[in-house]
Amino acid sequence: MKKILFLALIATSLRSTAQTIDQYLESIRNNSAELTAFFSQMPKGGDLHNHYSGSVYAETYIDYVVGQDYVINTNTLEVRTTAPANDDNWVHFSKLNTSGQLPAYKEKLMQKWSVKDYNGISYPSDKQFFETFSGFGIANNSQARLDTGILELKRRAQKENVSYIETMFTTIHCSNLNSIDTSFNSRLEDALNKRDEALTTSLLEQLYLQIEQKGAKGCAISFNSEVADMHQSLHIDDSSFTMRYQNYVTRVVPPLEVFKSLVLSFESANTSPLIVGVNIVAPEDNEVSMRDYWLHMQMFRFCHSKFPNVKYAMHAGELTLGLVKPEDLTWHINEAVHTAGANRIGHGVDMPYEHNCYDLLQYMAKNDIAIEINLYSNEFILKVQDDKHPISLYREFKVPIVICTDDAGVLRSNLTQQYVLLAKRYKDISYSDIKRYVFNSIDYSFIEEDSIKEKLKTDLKARFRTFEKEFIATHQN
């Protein structure tokens, strides 16, 4: 009897704490500074939609290329390791430093490799965003550079009370596969034009056998070993932080290249607990992305049949009216969910336009297919915010919601800002709702080891108890 009374008192105390924090949150809904202070201290669980290269801040990339004394084209701001012959537009960073011009060029690179100082007028926002990646690729060409970037993400996460990152890390390359007959491209394109599923499956089966025979599994295992060595040598996992990796494929290359990369990615995720999933990236409105979207979904479905235990999230529905034709907004999330079998959907902004969107939302809720919400990214790239954003639809149909950053470095943002936007824009979302979204970031993660997922959840509960206790102590008067 005493135990029952004790548990009842604890439950009452927890409800009282939640009500007190809810009341405080309501009182600061329109104050960005107070919201920032609140969410900076609140535990935030995990960031499940995180692009490694886009999450490292431009300052880090710039410090690297300057330290290596690479060369920069003073007209285009392209950076290379060495200058082309007979071209006076290229200059070493050390020479810029000697002439006193280095600070000015570092600032120009900051504006080119991120959205810093973007005025919203002079250039399309989506192009400004996506073109940054090709620019700072030069700074990701060494293991030392990767090590620095991974540690940067970890340290920033810890300071921000984020305990888990599931980052889209890199693609896998395998020179053994270069000899595969490129005529498969035209054959796959023919199957795509006919929307012939049987022919597509037959071609993918032939390709898959060749890819495996040429050593895809060996390449994947070698890649996994390199990731494991890096992960362990840098001491990424510790008592307060965990990181896992997704492989990704790029959707703007020929079909053969997409499929080779996809098989390698699935092989890798199938044989390493550190590589927990697969994704597909690059602008969804790109001409190739739009043309081949149906085919890419067939490829994911095929790979799932070969590797049923591998999980995958998919960028789907990162589109809006005006960016593409109206009819192109009606089927991408449907295909990602029903054909490809995605475990999570990234962005999902075009949901209101999707064919039978209510049925689709019910299906996602019933099958626990979470939606990765990236508020600032959707605002910057697509100009979708406030009630134009479909988060209210996902909430109405009880689709599991996870709040994420997307590319915090490029966007010069962080996870705290996403929660500030969430609370400020959607005033019907309570503290209890937000707390559930935080726990969703662990529950819907792709972590394979049950013990690690449970550890993260236990730690998150303890963090919330501490946060709420300290909050009450600070605000009780």
C-alpha cells in the first residue's frame, strides 16, 4: 500500500512539473531569446537527419584549405590543391595572407560555402544551398579532415545537450565495379520509360549478380573497417554521446552508378553495427532526380529483398508548388513509402499535394514510419514555413515526428533553433509533445544494438529529470 501511495505521489509530482513547464513555455512563446535559453538547456536526444559534410561549419573548411596553402581562383572562388598552368587568376592563400587580402577572401568563402549574409534576392535560395557542397568538397579529401569534422559534430552536440547523431557520412567506392557494361544504363532507362516492373527487376537481378561477383561485399567490408578504425581511434562513443552512420547514394548520376552505389551501401549496412542505414541525397527537383525517381524506388525495393534487415530513410517530398509542376508533387512520398518501403521519410514537405494523402498519413502512422522535420531547412530552401508546413497534418494523423537539423553548418543553424521555431510557430504543441518528439529521436533511430538504444533512453530520462528539477528550482519564485 505504501509503495502504491509513493508511486502515486511521484506521478502527481511529474504531472505538476510538466504543467509548470508548460505554463512557462506558454508565457515565452513569442520571445526568441527566452525560447533559445530554454531549449539550449533542454535535452534533445538525437539528430536523425544530419548530413556530415553540410553540418561542419564553413570556418572549419576554410581553416583547412588555408592551412594546406591551397590555391583559390580570385574570380570564381574555386579552391584547388594546385593552380592550373598559365592562369594568373589562381593564387596561394599564403600569398593572400602576405598581401593582407586573406581576411576578405575568407569572408567571401564563408558566403559561398554557407548561407551567411544571404540576402534572399540576388540568387535562388535552393541553388545557394545545394551549390555549397561542390565548393567545400576540396576540404573533405583527407582522413585528417574527416577526423576534425566528426569531432566537431560531437563536441557541438555535447554542448547543445544532444546525445546521439545519425549522420549521412559518405558514399562507398569500389574500383572493381568499373568494368561493368555501361549499356545497362540505356536498358534501365528503357524499362523506366515503360514503367515495366518485371523488366526492371530482371535487369537489376543481372546487375546485382555482376556487382557481387566483382567483389562488392569485400569493398563494403573494407570500408566498414576504415569507419570502425576512425570511430574507435577518435573515441566517438562515450558515456554522454553516441554516433552512428548512414551510407548514401547520389540520385543525379546515371542509373548504373546509382545501383552500384546502392548495393555497396546495403552490403556495408548489412555487415556493420556502426553503419545503421542507407539514404539517397541530392536535389529532388533536379532533372535527373525527377526523371529517374520511379526507377530509384524500384532499386530500393530490390535491395530490400536482398538485405531485408537493412533500414533506410529517404529524402522524399522535398518539393513545393512552383519548384516543380503540380503533378510532380503527387507521388514521391507515396512511392518512397509503398514501393521503396522506407523506414523514415526525410522532409515530406509536399504531403498536402500527395495523392490520397489522408490514406498515406494513416499508413505511415499505422506502420510507425517517422517523419524527419527540418524546419529551418524547409524555410530557407523551399520557402515553406508556418501554416504552409505540413507538420500539422503529420500531427493530426499521429505520424511519429522527429525534429532534425539537416545541414546545420551550411544553414548556420543548430538543433536548438529547430525547437525554437517549433515552439514559436506552432503554439498548440505543448512541452509534453516536444518531450515526446525528443524521445522519438531515439526510438526511431536505426541503432542496431538494443543495449545501446536502451542506454540512450535511460540517459535521456535522467537528463530530463535533472533539467526539470533545475528548472523548477530556478523558476519556483
